[in-house]
Amino acid sequence: MQHSNLFESFNLRYFGPVDGHDLDHLVSVMRDLKSIKGPKLLHVLTTKGKGYAPAEKDQTKWHAPGTFDKVTGEIQKKPILSPQPPKYQEVFGHTIVELAKQNDKIMGVTPAMPSGCSLNIMMKAMPERAFDVGIAEQHAVTFSAGLATQGAVPFCNIYSTFMQRAYDQVIHDVCIQDLHVIFCLDRAGFAGADGPTHHGAYDLAYMRCIPNLVVMAPMNEQELRNMMFTAQLEKNARPFSIRYPRGKGVMPEWKTPLEEIQIGQGRKVKEGEDIAILTIGTVGNYALTAAEAVAKDANVAVYDMRFVKPLDEAMLHEVFRKFDKVITVEDGCLMGGFGSAVLEFMVDHQYTSKLKRLGIPDAIVEHGTQLELHQECGFDPEGIKNTIIEMLAPSNKTVNVQA
């Protein structure tokens, strides 16, 4: 067989193809292979959704359907009693269409996740300007780079954890050439019950070290829209990385006017005198909740830094001149991430404030809901609140937490 010769030319013994749904035969074949020495390859054929007709017929719909009636095939959704915030992926999907109507250079690219990242909205509205390149993240990045060399402005949407596969292309094909490619990293931070292979824990750390790349994260839906708007402007033609999490946002009324953000400029979202919290991304909402929980006895300032690169150095100088106690919060790895960037700034400018970093530790974190995993790692609202109390305790300030 041609396939057999191909694999065996690499000194791999080839067996198959075999029916992956015939378990008795499959077990027998695998038992036989145990006794054969050397490297070997077993070619198994399966059908996604096999055994359940609706799933076989519509594999995309049934990739992750949630709760459903196994008899009728009806996917059960919880009734919506009041206006709900959208998913961040939906904000991306609708906003890129809105921007593309204004800017005919905008293209959309995704590697096999058009429904997962909501690029399917653009694919339906503008099929000639949106591309699903299949499970090939490296090609998605290089293809986007090629589009950019011809004057297009591609939004390349890849799950954070899968962007790791294309890291070389990000550096060599986009950033070295300083091309106008906008990476939108969906499922950044903990991805929830999809488990450790899908957690987007590392992008802040591995993106911020690349020259020419702007690295930012929105605190809410309005900020995501504004970051997308800012990144596609012709005067800002350079590589961008925008990361946002899985799941719903915080703004039921999210269709806000598009406004430009000054690159490298953070924002103060709460005044305070006793301690400062610096956040990146949607965990800034946790910080506000924690600050309110101790509001009667501690005056907490909260800063949404927006950018990991470039850092808002003017804002950081303001913070470290005013506060001797600072907390950083990120839904990303502590090693090399946002908190590390702040520590580097402190060292470079010889600040000596006491700083506590909250984020994902140097460990493989397993399954759980996003909130459960945030709680486990101590950067949920309760964990941030406890850190505030702990850091203020040495100053003999009594902090009574609201019930």
C-alpha cells in the first residue's frame, strides 16, 4: 500500500486502517501490537458522534452541546429572564463585522474555530473576507502575514492555548517584519472544564517579550470593542495581541460607540489611599468587587492597566510614589506575566513598595469551572479581598469585611 510504504520508509511498522468502532477487533489488534518490537503506527478510522444520529449529521453543533434531550435531540437552554451580557466571542464576532463595514481592508482568519470564536458571523455576512484555514495555526498566522504584506488588515483569531503552536510564525512572519496583524486570543486565562490542555495561561508571558508587538487585554466588552477599533486604525499599523476569556462579560448594554484608546495608557477605575490593585483584563472586575467588600475600613485604589506592553510607566510612577502596598492580579501565569512586568519596572526604577502578585501558579491546574479555578489560585473576589486584609494587617489597620 502507498500509505504503508510511506510510514515504513520512516521505519514505522504500519497497521490498518481498522474500524475504530469495532472495539473487540480493536482490542485484539492492540494486544497483538504489544508483542511486536520497534516503532509502529496503528491507523484507526472513526466517525465523530458515532452512535448518535444528530451528532453524526451535524458535528459542529454537537461538539459541545451542553444539556440535551437524548430522544428528541433538543438542546436545552436556560430561560433568559432579563438582559444578559454577551459572550466575549460574540462581542468579537459582531464588532469585526461592524469594523469591516467601515474599513474594507479588514479580513478575518481562524484555524478551524469559526463558531467557537464567532468569526462565523463575518463568514456569513462577508464570505469573501473571512477564512477558516483548518486546524493549522501556523498557517493561519503566516497567511495573515501574507495578507498584511498586501495591504490588508487581518484579525487572526486563535484560542490562546493553540497560539502556542504558531509562536515561531508570530515572531518570524509577523513581528520581525512589523506587519499589521491583529491577534485576538480567545479563551485566554482559565478555560474552565475543558481542562489543562485548553487553559490559556501563558500568552501574556510569551507575547510581551516579542519586539514590535502591542499586548493588551480588555476589562469589559466596551474595552474589547475599543481595542479592536484602535488596533485596526491605519496610523497604528503594527502587530497587536488582544486577549479575552471564555464566557460572558459584564455589560448587558455592550454596543457602545467605538473610541480610540491611547496605546500604552491605562486607566484608574477607583480612587483610593490605603493600597493599590493593578489589574490586566477582566479580573479587574473581581478587584472592584473586593475593594467594595472592604470599603468601610480600607480605601482601595484600582487601576486597569490595559496594556502589558507597552506598560503605562507614567501611571506606574504615580502608583509607586503614592502606595507602599500594591497587589497585581492577572488570569495568567505568574512566571513572566503581568506581575513580573510590574516587578521589573520596580527594580529598574528602584521602588521598594511591598508587592503581592496574584495569578496562575507554576503548576498544571486541572478541570473545574472558571470561578472554581480562580478560587483555587486565590484571585477570585474573595482571594483578592483576603490579600488586601493580609497586606494591611501589619499597619495595624483593622479591616471589617462587609457581610
